[in-house]
Amino acid sequence: MTYDFRQSPVVDQVGIEERVARFNTRSIKKGSKVQALKLALNMIDLTTLEGKDTEGKVTQMCYKAMHPHLALPDLPSTAAVCVYPTMVKVAKEALKGSKVKVASVSTAFPSGNSTMQIKLLDTKLALDNGADEIDMVISRGEFLKGNYNFVFDEIAAIKDLTHKYNARLKVIFETGEISTLDNVRRASDIAIYAGANFIKTSTGKIGVAATMPVTLVMLDAIKDYYFKTGIQVGMKPAGGISTAKGALQYLVMLHETLGNAWLDNKWFRFGASSLANDLILQLEKEAKGVYYSKDYISVD
Amino acid sequence: MAKKEVKKLEYFTDWKYAPSPEATDHIRLQKQYDLFINGKFVKPNSGKYFDTINPATEEKISSIAEANDKDVDSAVKAARGAYDKTWSKMPAKERAKYIYRIARLIQERARELSVIETLDGGKSIRESRDIDVPLAANHFFYYAGWADKLEYAFPNRHPKSLGVAGQVIPWNFPLLMAAWKIAPALATGNTVVLKPAETTSLTALKLAEIIQESGLPDGVVNIITGHGPVGASMVNHKDINKIAFTGSTNVGKWIQKAVAGTDKKLTLELGGKAANIIFEDAPINQAVEGIINGIFFNQGHVCCAGSRLFVQESVAEEVIRKLKDRLETLIVGDPLDKNTDIGAINSKMQLNKINEYLKIGVNDGAEMYQSSCTIPKKGFFVRPTLFLNTSQSHRISQEEIFGPVLAIQTFRTIEEVIEKANNIPYGLSAGVWTDKGSRIFNLTSKLRAGVVWANTYNKFDPTSPFGGYKESGFGREGGLHGLMPYLKF
């Protein structure tokens, strides 16, 4: 299957924004709201990617991932935690016996400004320590220079490596840096054809993170690929989603673009840290009829 | 060659949206409405009333007065009196204040007006709330601004008002059409007698209440309800200076004959069968959304609906596949539910007309494809429908269906599509989807349509003139051009 990445489909920004606005007129209430809140919680990659991370911090966050809010029965755990390669071992130990996966960033995250050799070593470190998933970054400089084959090749190389360990690969575009929706579509096609299991918007380390228009463009790319090949690819918006209301808007958009088959944390993740607590706040409100003070919900 | 397996995505099977109905306990509706003449609600001369029903439930909402010739005469006399004694003498700045006040009152009552519009006409609450009512308020705001600037609008031409305007409006955008008619007429210094459509009189009557509350001098706006003969009576009335009509081409033709030989000024906004044209370089996913909005907005009850799709053959398979997929996420049902995309058909008569065309399309050999959604057992509903493999010669490609039915044709070259797009007696609107800017400009000059949308569809604004060529009528509503039909120079 040949594909010229210079010819990727054009995207009309006004049209995308209007489609998003239309999704946001959906009113999700009662049972359908509770269902969605729990699904969103189960889709979170609980994330800590700070210079000041330590074993203690990661261990405490992992407990939160497994037990987001013990006061409410029947709450699911989050999908995964997301940490730096040096914290993977700690996370694996802390999460033993649970269904929560360990995702590790790599490839000189967040900038990706390093050599292929170093990026492969970075990835191998995470995988050797037991990472279930790798969140890599693309070389945005090369992309903006038009070296699309370079970007394809680097993704394919990391995919080869993760595949050997039966791990899944997420590819981060840093959409805030590549700027246009046409570029987001192009990056999506490159990553999907190079073997990405997930395409992801952002590192969360620059000002502009995930937005609904960018996410919709990526969902459209996934949909076109599915209709061509029957193969599913996952999507992860990361950064900037901190409210339950916002998360539900993303789920409506996901649902009405890709359908039921994608309403599962195998195919959709939220890269978020504070979102979990707003989801819990809303779930408490649905269960008990009033909004509780935030002090009733743990911060970890 | 191996047969391609059809991949399908499924929606709404695991996650069903709970009903989310808009509250109706706050609206104020009377059991019976009279005619609004000379600032008061007066009983109809005949004493007759007719029912207005909710097309989603088939239940009666209220009784509406049936005007006769005598009522028409009273209304025109009231309008004439108000024009001679009050309105034509009032400084333009003062006229503007009343129009502005009406705009503000519409905004304040927006929620109530949207609910009533949905109950009476069947359109989804999402549309009446987000589109109809805000646009109606905006028209009054916009034209309030022009009232005292007519000399600037037409420099050195000394514009003057005409007198009494008789206005007849349709059922597809009841409140909005009333705003499109009344606002420019008042801004230019005319007085008004307006007849809403018989299936959708309620929001016009609520507007009458708003007009009362605004303190607008008695007789400046008169609203008389009833069936076709009331409109005919207005058209034939000797003391009306201008007729404005929005409705079917057939009635428009009758009106034009009726005013021939009189000195009545006339504008008509009639039917359409717009071409929505998708070129191979178009942003396909956004074009598909534009096609959907073009034909399913307001259940297709739109004169400028994009009811003929022309898709370039090289991308036809992809576009059609995506259209079929998008049909599955359109929610058809209770218009009061905030999640409903497609509401009820306005009346039994219109439902029968649409179903008749579905039969015609199938009998003529076009391939019919409908969404798999369930529709309510009560009320007037039609599933969103595509007709594939049609040609210009199919009746469903030529005649205005005024429902959620799209006729799809392919084309190969730009010359071909221009010829076919224009090959229709109508000329109201068109849509062009392409990434190439020069192609847009080329087409806008060659398409015989009053409104051409580029990479979008069904966009309206009070600043933008709207109207057609050929049998879609003449005259423009909106913008500076919308002032002209109500002035003499």
C-alpha cells in the first residue's frame, strides 16, 4: 500500500470547529451521564512527568490509579499511569495485581531533539523495566521541514522495538507545534501507516495542549484507515482536559465519530491528572444529589 | 477482483443518551387567540376559529382566529391610520428605539419563544433555540440601526417610505420570517399587516404581545391569522402599497398576476432546488457535514436547502459511504428533546407530499437509502433519505420536495456541473466545496443563484442579503439591499 504523505486530505478549519460546536450541543443526563463519567475515569492515563518525581510520588499516584475514590463502590480504576522511564519499575511494583497498565514516555520526551540511537536506548530502558505502553514523540523540526519519510522511519523503528516486547506504541505529535489542522491530519496518516497503536496530541509540556478540533481531525484519520483496512487505531488527547464536562464532550465526539467499538480504554485514553477528581465530584453528585467540597476527594 | 467487505460502524448500541427534554412549564399560552389589530386583540368578524396542533404529538395546542375580508379591511385601515397620523411623522431615531426595544424583548423571552416555536411547528428545540430566535432578535437589532441612516444608505437618492405593507409568511421559520418582514418595513417608515402561516401562528401572536409591550403605537403592526384566502384578500386590497411574500412558487406566480396593472410594489421569495457541489479537492469530511446540514437542517423545510447533490465522480464512492455513515448518528424524534437533530414534519399535508415523492423516486428507478433509525409512532416523521444514482431527468431532481430527501448525481467536469446546476427553473442558492479559491470565484459568477455558499451551507445573517433569481423570486431581504423593497426614490 503506497501513500504519498504530501497528498494527505485537506481539512477545513471552520467546518471542523462547527462540527465540534454541534457535538457540544448534546445533553447527556441521568443514567447515560453516570455511564459516561465512569467510562471516562476508566480511560485516564494518570500522569506524572515532573523533574521532581520520586519513587514515593509515583507509588502514591499508583494507589490513586487503582483506587480513585474508595467512598464510592463500583468505581473503575484508571486505564494506566504515565511516567518517565526511570520510574517504570516502581510503578510496575506498585500496580502489581491490578489491571492498571504502565505507560512510559521515551524518545527524549518532551522535545525529541536527540539522535535515533539515544531514542532507541531510551525506549529500550522503559521496555526492559516492564512498560506496557510507550508514548513517543515525533521530530517536529523534521516534520516542519517536509521530511515526512524521516518521521515515518523513526516511528517505524520505535514500533519495531516495542513490538518485540508486545508493548503498544502511542505517537505524540505535539499538535501545538505543528500548528495547522492539515498538518495534524498529515502527521496522523504518517503515524498510522508507520504502525502506531495510538495517536496522541500533546506532551502537556507546552502552552497549547489537546483541543477538540485537533482531536476530531485525528479521529477522522483513524476512521478513514479503518474503512480502508479494518484495523483499529487508538486516540489519546493529552493536556488541558480537567473538567468532567469537557471529558464528556470528548466522549460524545468519539462516540458519534467512531462508534461503540472505540468506547473502551483499549482504544481511547485521556492524558490527564486533575480530571479524575472532577469526574469523582460529578459521580458523587449523581449518587448523593449534592456537590461535596473538594476536600472529600483525595489528591494524589 | 475480490469483493470488498463492507465495514460498518455502530452507534448508540452500548451508550444510549437519556431523554433530555426542554422544560415547558414556564411558557404562557392561551386557549384561544384573536386578531391583533390597531394595538388590541379583537375577535374575528366571522367568529370562527381553527385548531393549531403539535405535529410531533398531533395534539391541539390552541385555537386561532380565522380572519375574513372585513378583518383584512380593518387591519389595513388601522395600518393606514397609524402611517398617516403617527409613524410617517415620527423622527427616524424614535422609530429606531421601538424596533430596538422589540429586539430586546425577543431576547428576554428567547427561551419561551423557542419552546413555543418547537411545539407549534415541529422543528427541534436545538434549532429554534440556537438559530431561529437569536436570528430573529438580530434582525430587529440590525434594522433598528438603519432607521435613521437611510440618507446614508442611499446617498443623493432621497428615499421615502411607501405606506402600508402587506406581508404573508410561511411555516418553516415562523418567527424568523416575521422578523425578516417586519423589521425592515418598520425601519424604512412603513406600517405592516402581516399574516402568518395557518399551521404556525403562535410565535407571530407572541410577537404581537411583545409589540404591545414595547409600546409601539397602535396600528403600526397588525397581525391577522387565517388560511390562504386571508392572504389573497390582502394581495387584492386597494389600500396596500407593497406586498411581500415568502412561500411556494405557485402562489408567488398567482400573486404576481394579481398585482399586475396595479401600482403595488412586490417582492417574492419562493422555492428552490439548490445544487450542492462537491469537487474532488474539497475537504471531504467537512463537505459531508455540509451536505447533511444543507438538506436535513429544519427537516429540509428550507427554500434554500441543498437538495441536489453534485459530487465529482472521482470522490463519489467515498462521499456516499460517509453520507450513509453520518445518517446513522442523526437523532430523529421528539422535537423538545435537546438531543434531537431532526424534528417533526410540519403538517400531515406536507408529510403526505414528501411520502408521495419517495414513491415517485422509487418508481422512477432511483435507489432509495434511508437511515436505520426508529421514528415515533405518533406525529409526522420522515427518516432522512438519500436517492442514489439519480440524473437531472428524475422528477426528484427537478421538483422541490421540501423534506429530508437528497437527490445525488455525479459529475465529471466543471462545465458540466455549472450547466446542470443552472438547469432548473429555480435560482435561490447553491453550495460549492473545493480547496481552490479561484474555483470558488469562478463558480460564484457562473451559478445562477442569489446566494452561493463556499465550503459551508445554510449560513444566515441580518447583514447579508438573501433572495433568488428566476422562479425563486426577486427582491432581497437582509443587509442594505433589504431596505430597498420598502422605499421609493
